[in-house]
Amino acid sequence: ELKVEQNPLFLSMQEGKNYTIYCNYSTTSDRLYWYRQDPGKSLESLFVLLSNGAVKQEGRLMASLDTKARLSTLHITAAVHDLSATYFCAVSEYGNKLVFGAGTILRVKS
Amino acid sequence: NAGVTQTPKFQVLKTGQSMTLQCAQDMNHEYMSWYRQDPGMGLRLIHYSVGAGITDQGEVPNGYNVSRSTTEDFPLRLLSAAPSQTSVYFCASSLRLGQGANGYTFGSGTRLTVV
């Protein structure tokens, strides 16, 4: 059974600092997703990572995938208040159903 | 292009009542699914469908029914509501099991309270 673990579950950051959210998963997968959710809102797709070594960047966020280690990271560079949200990773098991991590609540303080 | 439309946005039910949460997509997506979101638990899959006439159970199917008579619609039925079903429900769709540049498209959610 596929399990997805995120850490930390809560992250309080100062503006301008860097930090990384980790996503570990338990079985082989063909793709990994990162989503952002603002309070009371739906999920917004950030990144889709398809292969080992994949790296994608959008603004201050960069996601990478190491399929051998079954690990993905979401790196935040020079955090700003607008990045405050909950971030989820989700893993699909060779095209099958999507399994989510518990989410990381990110708060950026000025 | 409306994407994934969920109705209603909010609902309060009494224990034992039944209701249907509606989900419709206009992107000709084959794959549709229902998730529930509870604090600290991420999203958990309730039921999913890989095409019209085909449905299957996810991680937490008990107390819920689904059907897929058309490509566009995937309603979720609560048979006899219980307080444990208080949650936020999301419908999601994709071209084919996560294919496509952005993978899955999520609806805006239905916030359900069972009293």
C-alpha cells in the first residue's frame, strides 16, 4: 500500500529565509505532484514531476524528484508572505489513484 | 471553460438524511474522483471512475455511492449521513489517470456539516 509522508507538518518562516519541505513515499511511482491550497480554497497545481532527477522551478519554488530514494523536495527561496498556504505532495502509483501527504502548513512572517 | 464544477458549496444535514453532491466537468476528462479533506489528514480518496459506466472504491468508500452514466458527471451520494462524514469534499478529474501537463483539476469543494 502506497504511503506518503510529508515533513514538516507546520513551518513558520521569516521573510527572506530559505527552507525545504520533504515528501517521502513508500512504493515505486511514476509521477509526483505538488499542490498549493489557500484557506477555504481548492487545490492549485504547482508541479508535476515525471522522472528521476526531474527539477522544476516557478518563481521562489523549486521541486525535485529522486525516485531511487523515493523522495521529493519543495524548496522555498527567500520566502515572502504571499507564499503562506498549505502545500501537499501527492503520488500516483503507475497511473492509479492519487495518494496525498498530510500537508505542510507554511506561515511566512514579516 | 468552466473546468470542474461542484454543487452545492455548503450543506448542513441532519444525521440519517441522504443527499447527492454534484460534480461536472467540461474538459472531456476520462478520469474523475472524489476526495474528502479532514484536518491533518490530507485528502483521502473515496471513489473514482476511469470512464462512463466504470467506478471503483478508494481508501474510504463506506457510506458513499457513486455512478458514472456520462463522461461529464460524477455524483457522490451519501446514503445515511453521519457526523463522521462532516468534511470538505473535492471532486477531481484528469484526461486519463493523471495524464496531461497539470495532472488533476480540482473543483472548488463542498463543505458538509452533519449534525
